[in-house]
Amino acid sequence: MLNELYALSQALEHQGLLQPTVHPDISSVGKQIGLLIEIDQHGVPVGVRYLEKEEMGRLWKHSKGNHNSFPAICVHTPLLPLEICDYFDRNKWKKSKLLEKIKTLSALDLKLDKNANCPFQIGTWTQEQLAEVKSSTQPQLAALRQLLNVFPRADKAVGFGQQLLDLIKEQLERCDDEALVDLFKELFVGQLNPNEKQREKKPYICKVMTYFEVREAHLYANLVGSDVTRRSLIDLLQEKQEQTDTVVSPFETQLVKGIGRKYPNPVLPVLGQTYLYSKKETTTCLERYQLSGSQAFQAGREEVDKMNNALAFLTAAERENKTWRRMTDAHRNKPALLLAYVAQDPQNDACLAQILGDLSEYEISEDFQAEVLELMKHFVRKFCRN
């Protein structure tokens, strides 16, 4: 796969289409429902609203793989104590109407489980990686800088979590959105852990994605979750790259700065988070050389960054059916992602991926045949002339 991605990046670069739009530690949150939580200048949560899948999918996060995510934080354990989770009647909840649900949640003792590790905090790794943001004077990073300054560290996380619960309790009194109320319930008490072996240690689980934003939008050129912030952060982080050893490129057999500790984990349509290479560093993949993880295949950092940028270009939402589309795998039981492009003209608007996709999904009409024939004629005329 890396060889094919390298060829793609070379084709895009030759056509002047390769732009530094991605970073190994920056990715999409992914399409899922969640909560947008606004924080004021004093670090106090002051607003909560429901985010649809499409809205959440447009937001970005900075993370180390699946860990240390910010400003998107996924809550995996209910916020309320175990005895409340045990007491909660989930069967009754499923049959309840909106007003009954609000009444049920309002009656709960909304006190944070202080024995649990509150997820609302910035980890040490995030603070170190984003230290340059705090010293940056770029107006495009001002909102993110403010959020980093006021977001709770470990010693303030419990207090912040309780403030959030108090805010939600106030909001419940005037809430008329059942989807939001259901998400509050999931955040409070979660559901029974379906894994019986893990149930003794972790009886209840939840999965609620939260995204944090500054409240005073009028003070900033752009908000934290905006694409402007994402691009500005990528530019800033690319200036600060970890020092890595010089290696021989496996693609060009010349000396380059190695990729270092990890390959990117891009979030792709259909597939979600993917791993370009070596998901588990502890898995020995070349025992003869006593190497594992990314050390077993040290490509150049610049080469890998270009591959990641090339994938981002090819899988952009507006290029669906042109350079990518969903299809089924060989066994027809799992979704697969088809990528298709013409090296000499990768930005053309022909629905190439649709044409090369699974033809069994629809009838091959005369119009479709004419479209394929016209596409072939177009490329013949264009490249034969050149």
C-alpha cells in the first residue's frame, strides 16, 4: 500500500496539486453524534448543545493515535457513581416519553463520581505538543490558545466535571430535544457493559463524544473547531518536527530524515481511522533484524507526509465517486474503500471511481455505457495530443 501511495503523491506533486493539509497527530473527529461544550474566559462550562453526525464530522482533533485527544474528548465511563448506575431503570427509560425522561434525570443526585478518573483534562503529552500554540501570536490560533489556557489540568478536572453536571441540570429544565436528553442519560449512567469478563472491573460503559469550544466567538477571528484553526495548527506543528535519524529511503534509495516513532493514522471515509503501518510497536515484524513497529520500515518523514496529504486530496468529500467510493470487499460482507485516479490528470471531474466500482449494484444502462466510452475518448484525445 505504501508503494501505491508514494506513486500517488508523486503524481499529485508533479501536477502541482499536493498541499500540506494534514499532520500525523491531527485528524477528523469522525461522523458521530456528540455534545459541543462552550467554555468562558474563566474556564467555566456555560453552554451545551447537541451535534449531529455531519457537524461532528467536520471538526478536527489533535491526538496520539486513540489517546490524548483534544479538544475532542470521548467519555467512556459514566460520570455518576456506581450506586446510581445500578439504581437506574434502563428498561423504563426506553418506554418513557420526553417529559418523563427529563423528570427522571432531574431527580438524580448529579454528583460526579470522585472515585473515577474525570476525563475532562489536558494530558501532559498534549501540553507539550501544543506548547507553541500558547506562545504564538497568530490571530488564527487565538481561540485555541484561549481554550488551552483555561482548560482544566488534572487537579482541576473534578471541579470542572461537577460544573458541567450542574450546567446540564439547569439546561434540563428547559430542554425540548429528546436526542439531547438521551445523550445526557448516556453521559450520566451509560449502559451495562456487554463484555461479561470485564463487567466486574467496569460494570457500566458509555461512549459520548464531547467537543470543547470558546464561548466568546466575537473576540476571535475564527473558532477552535474551524478549518482555519486546523490548517494554522498544522503549519505551526510542521515547523516543530521531532529530530529523527537519517535513513535510506526505501522509495528513492537516498538519505532522508526518517519518519521516527509513528506513521500517520488518517481518518478515511467508509473505513474510519486507518493505520498506514505498524499499529502495534510491540509486535516484532522483522525478527531477523530485531526491529518492530515503524523502525522496521523507516521511510522518509517528508515522503510519508506527502502520502498522507495525497490521501486527503483523493478522499475529500467533494471527490466522492470521482476518486473514491464505497464498495464491498471480495466476500461482500464488509465495506471497502475504492480509490481511483489518472496519474496524468488526477483532478479531473470524471466519475472514475463510480465507473470502476461494483457494477453489480446497478444495471449497466446504455447511458452508463456511453459515459464510460466518452470518458475513454476524453483521455485518449487529451494525452495523445500531449
